Amino acid sequence: MKQNEYDFLIIGAGVIGFAVGIALLEENPRLKVIIAEKEKSLGVHASGRNSGVIHAGFYYSPNSLKAKFCKQGNAELRELIKKYQIPILEIGKVVVTKSEQELVGLNKLFKSGSANDIEIELLDAGKLHKLEPLAITHEQFIWSPNSCVSDPNLIINALRTKFELLGGQLKLDCKIELIERFNEVIGSPNSITAKFFINAAGAYSDKLWEGLSLKTEYQMIPFLGMYKSTNFHALPIKRLIYPVPHPINPFLGVHFTLTLKNKVKIGPTAIPIFGKEQYSINSKLNAKELIQTFQGIYALIRGDKHSFTELIKTEWPKFYKKRLVKESSRIVPAAINVKSWENSKSGIRSQLVDLKNGELVQDFVVKRYLNSIHVLNAVSPGWTSALPFGRYIAELARK
């Protein structure tokens, strides 16, 4: 095999890409594996911009890939954190309700958690004060002791170290396009050739899939997640504090998280935007992405699975700090008195929508074509689930 010829080329140096590379090399150290990343550094997008919350796994349908991998991913991330001496906040999470109506959703979460064999408790409101004095709830709440927080960028660098120690190679500032030639997928630039390609390009995974002239039943809609933060001393919460998710639209709602830098964050928003890397409203837009997003939004509006009107009504006002803080104060009343809220780093959730029925796809989506595999949907808890999910993808590739 020549110097620039590889067994596997993985596109995208996020947590999923590294997890796949690690899984391949742990199974067969003789493989030549390279990861190509279009950015000049790691953690520029989703893998470095997430909340840092390591989820326990009770949100997800018991028969989903998310449920299959989240609990195990939680345990394996903790092992990685311990091995590389990365800080972690073992604080747990409470999920609270704001009304009688939300008790239905709370009980649904508890049943999912029980079915997924997650350590979880459904408790009476009177016990909330001992776990989180600043939060309020209506009648009941969920306690999840295994939800925790770490640093996404420290973890992605630990994954890089592990991957390279196993013999993997990383090439930054390297853009790859996939094309089909003679019934085989190949990549450009031609300076890298491989027998097999794994598309873990996050928000641009669909572009690589469509670049093979493959018809897709999906379109990507980016949702901007904006946060505000304040010093821990201004709002000394003890736990992660979440509301019950929206009953129709698949977002977790404005919640409270802690960071390793003694900050308290509120957010995120779930504002539909038109660019996959549009981290601010004023960011430059790509005409093709604009058209694709409109196609996805049109399918969402036309379908009956979600309420786009409700989404706009509830999310766009949160663009303004006053409205975001007001929403957060419904579960932590003291938040309204904090005057030191500042902008925090935004993230983008690139969410697939099914063009046929307008449904926002909830589970991970993995497709295979010739000598390539494509991870088309790996939104939350993709970060938590990365290591076992990576083994799953690697096994598909080996087959």
C-alpha cells in the first residue's frame, strides 16, 4: 500500500469520526485509517459547541438507536474522562413540570427511562428542595443522578490522542468530496485514496451523500441554539434543571446547565435558520443552503407531525434576552432577578426532516452505498453516545 493509500478514510473529525476510527483500529491495529477535517482545528462546530451535558438516556424511544447507545456511551465517556483526567461535574439532573398538563409528559419520560434501564426516580414536589432549592415544580419531578457535565473540547482532544496512539492519522484543513466512478465511491483530492469511506461530516453529511447523485428522502434544517450565561455566585444552582420537553416539537426547552468554569447557562433556543454554520443572525448565507432549508421548512409546514407555527411563536421571541430569561424563570424564579446575563457561545442543531411527511427525524440515521457509509443524523445525544455508536458504524463498515 502506498503512502497516501488507506483502508479507511473518515470524513469529519468530530466525536463520531474519532469514535469510528478508534473502533476500527482497536479491532484491527494493522489497518491504515485517516480522518480528514475541513477546518484548521478541532471542535469548531457541533462537537465543540454542545452543552457538555452527558445524558443519562431516558428521553429516547426504547427501540431507537439513541436508547441503545446513550446509557453505554455515558459510562464509556466517564471512563475516558477518568483516564485522561478531564474535569467532570457529577451533579445530576432534575426535570420539573410547570402545569398539570405537563405531568403526562413527565410520566412518559419516566416510563421511557425505566424501559431503557436508566437509573431514574419519579418524586413528589416536596422532595425537590433537598435536591435543588432554586427550582420549582408542579406536583412531581424526575431525578436523574447519572446526568453530568464535562468539557467537549477536552474530550475531543482526548479522543484525538487515543486515535493517534492507536496509529490513526489526522489531516486538518482538508476538504473531501465523494463521487462514484466505475461502481465504486472515490474521494478527492486525489492525494488521499482509500478502499472505504465513512461520512461523519455532521451538518454537511447530506451534501456528501447527495454528491454521489443519490436521491434523498431527507433535507437538513439548521436550528440555532443560543445561550446566556452568568456567574455561578449570581445563581448558585446545584443541579442541571430541565423542563418537560414540548409535546409536539422535539426540543428539550430552555434549561439550566453548569459549566466547568463556574458559569450558569440558560438556553438553548431552537430558532430555524438558513445556514449550517450561521452562528449569528448576521452570518453570510450560502444560496444553495438557503434553498435546501426552505425545502425542509416547507415539508415541515406541510406535514402534520409538528407545529411550525408553534415553533416560531415560542422560539423566535427567545432571541431577545428578556424573553429567554423570563422563560427560564418559570422553572427557576430567581433567574429573573439576575442582571448579569451575557451572551454565550451558540451552537447549531442540524436536524433532518422527512420530505414525505414533514417529520423531524428523531433517531440516528446511517446509510450505506457501495464502499461508503454515511451518518446522516447524529443529533443529541450523539456526543454522549459517540463511543458505542462509533463501534456500531465500524462494524457495519467491516461487514
